[in-house]
Amino acid sequence: MTASVLGSAASSLRVAFLAALLLGPLAALGFSQSGPAGISKQGAGLVLFVSLQRQSLS
């Protein structure tokens, strides 16, 4: 019983490690290519930002 639990735990750790090795660089690339955090100051984002600022001043 204990040997089967240890075997399945070891297999699960191997699968998780391999998944992290394969997906880690892709996640890092996606994170580095994402835009800056916060409200985008272009197009509709700018209109929303300005209207919320005006509303808070009145």
C-alpha cells in the first residue's frame, strides 16, 4: 500500500516537473510581452479614464 502511494507520488512529481520545464519559458515569454499594468491611455481606455477623472472632480 505505501509503496504504491510513494510510486504514484513520484510519478506525479515527475509529470509536474516536466510540465513546469516545458511551460515555464512560454509563460515567461507571455508575461514579458504583455503590456504595462494599469489603464491603457489609448482609444477607449483614454476616454474612460478622462470621463472618470472629470466625474471625480465634480
